Amino acid sequence: MYNAGLYIRVSVLESNEQNPSQSAENQLKILNDYLKNNTDITVYNTYLDLGKSGMTNQREGLKNMLSDIYSGLINCVLVKDVSRLGRDYTQTGNLIEKVFPFWDVRFISVNDNYDSEKNFKKNNCFMGLKNILNEGYVRDISKKEKTALRVLMKEGQFLGSLAPYGYVKNGKSLEIDDESAKVVQNIFDMAKNNISCYKIAKILNDEKVLTPYAYKTIKGIVKEKECQNFFWREGSIKRILQNRAYVGDTVQSVTTTLTPKGKNIRLPKEKWIIVENTHKAVISREDFEFVQNILNKKSKNIKRQINKTFESGFNVYCGICGFKMSHKSIKSGNKKTGYYICSLKSSGGLCQNKGIKSDVLNKTVSKVIETYYLLLLGKSNNKIASMKHNAQCSKRYMNLKRSDLYEFFKNGKISENDFLINYKNISSKLKKSDEKLKCILNSEDMFLYNTGFLLKAFTERITVLSRNEIEIKAVFTNPFKR
């Protein structure tokens, strides 16, 4: 007797179209009809995934079914056809060819006339081909969907899930939202007066103006997420100032995926789909271009020089607000000074941390790690001295043995062949002794030659509490503890 799990999946497209031939009810009927003629199979549970893609294994119904397989509750799986189990060739093939056989699970695909118990060898190649065709089907559908979407984009229809701040969606078009549009106009007015993005963010935070995310949350457009910070940042101001939506243009197809459900990659600007005058403008084109020229001039004048030895590898965090700190070079006359600045504060947020000079932080961290390192070495001083002595003795012994070997050969006490064999063997051992001794002698100097590397390797997190107080979390055991 078999305890079976009936697996049913309805894809996103099928769920939207409500196709009766692929509906959950239709799949269940086909499976029940099959079971009427197979009385050796008893249904333990039915596992359902509605509106789920077959290109991913992150499906609740599938996970529950596999969990019951691993627990020994079911030893048989039934599906309408293989595409219901999945459309990814690698993932689905792994389930059918490896996971199910390993757990001694009988797999039945009704419409494919496949039963792993009755005709595994006969239909194994067919199932592999079926999986390839199923994945090809998804890729073909994905390609067709992208083509259809690009046609709509070129017509100027807005297909984004959320409207830009300052607008609201009305079907596939954008309409001005008067309340948030006034904030956008205010941001552009300040930028026209040469106020920096950092200062604009600070002004908005001081005036307690809702951020785009906070505004959409209050309006019920998006759901509030935990640990979401409702404050303006320098980057969010710059994105608004560079968004062509505010002059009435629709810019889409900025990113794409190489494979279905793959990672998003940013496309070059020449591949973006830009349609002008698709909706009412919040900002005039003249004002928009004026602001772009100001932003371009500022970006050319600001050159941040980072000490790549340390700054790029440290995880430095603010001890007041918990945000990560970024390294910036601040010019004073002809001199540039590096600082670690709280990213919240640098983006216009409310944080009282005044930062710390990078050379002060680097010297402090270097001294602390060096102290730890030397203490760790100090704990093993006797062992190191013993190893050093043994290596030196071994080297002297091998040198003497090689000299004696030459004398034996010179006096005719050993043959040339024996001399060459022994000489090669002794030279090899001598080389190993040299390498071992060199490693021991250089152990104490390693920190000096690899400071940057060791600092990054030994330092897990640095927290800046004030200009004179930092907290270092190392990745090794504290040698001061007993």
C-alpha cells in the first residue's frame, strides 16, 4: 500500500486567466479518476500551490509535501503532468531522478503516462526531455511577455507597480497628486537656488515632511515594513531631481533579467524606453535642465579620495543610530582630511554623531589588533622558540650530512648513482627546513607587512560612539580572558 500526496499547482498566468483546463479542480478530478483504478494507493494529503511559478522551488505546498516525504508520512506523489511539479529542468529533474528515488517515493504523472514503479527505465529519457520542453515553454512565454510589455511601454503606458512620488496611478497612466507634487516642486526650487541635496534633505527632515515611502504608507498605497526609517536622505533627493517623470516623460525598461526569475541587471541608457509628454508635468523642462546642469557641475567638483588600505575593508557603524558610517575626504585649504561620517547624518537624517577622523580610527584599530596579535604570539613564545631551535638544528644536520656525502663520493666509498640519489634526498629535506625556519622567523614580522589585510581579517565590526571612543569587535578569542 502507498500513502500518496496529491500535488496541484496553478501558475500565475493560469490563475489570472482562470483557465478551467488547468484549474485546481480539474487537476484534482484527473488525479481522483486515476486513483479509482489503483486501489493500492491511499491519499494521505493534497498539497496546493495557487498562482505560483514552476520556475522556483519556493512554494509552500511543495515544501510541505517534501517535509512529509522526509518524515516518512508519504511514499507516493501524484501530479496531473510533470509541468505541475515544476518547469525548471534542473530542479524538477533533481526531484524525479534523485530525491524521490533516494526516499523510495513512487512518482506518477497521469497525463504523461509515467509511473516510476512500472516503467522507470522505459520512460526515464522521455521525462528528461519533457522537463527540458517545460523549461523551454516558460522561457518562450517569458520572451513573449517581455515583447508584449515593450510594445505597451513604447505606446507610453505606465506599467510600474508604484507611481513616482508626486503622481498617482490611474490604470496605465499617471495623474498629478497635488499634495506630494508641491513637495517635489519645493525640492526643485531649492535645487535651483544651489542648495545641496544634503541640505534639502535636512530641511525636509526639520520640517517633518513625510518621505515618499511614509506618504504612500499613510495613503495605504504600500504596507508598512518593520524597521523602515521615515527620513529624507541625500540620495532620495538626488533621485527625485534626476527623474524625468516630473517633466511628463515615461522612462521604462531600465532593468531586465537574463532568465525567468533571474537577477535584475541595469541596462545601458540607450536601451531604455523613453516616451515624452505622456502625462502632465510637475516641473518645466527648462527648470529640469537647469537643475541637471547644477548637479553635473557639483559631481565633477566633488572628488572623494579613499585610503584603500583600510577604509574600503572596515565595517564601521554609528554607535548612536546604528547606521553604517561612510568614509569621506573633506578639503580645508590645500589639505584633505578623511572622516568617517554617519550615513544617516550625511544624507540629512537626524543623528548627533560628529564622526571621527579616519587616521585616528586607523591608528587606534591598528594598535589594538597589534596588541592582541603580539599577546597571542606571547602565549606561544616557548613553543615558537622550541620550533625555531629544532628547525635550525635540522638545517645544520642536513648541511653536515651533505658535506659528508660529498667526501664519501670523493674518496670512492659510494658510487655515483648512490651519491646522486642521496644528494637529491638531502637537498629536498634541507629546502623544507629552510622554508619552515623562514616561516617561523617571519611570524612576528607578518603584522608589519600585512597590516591592511590582517586588520580587515581580524576586525568584524567597529562602532564609533564619539570622537574619542570606539568599540572594536574582533573575530578571535580575547586573550585577556582566563
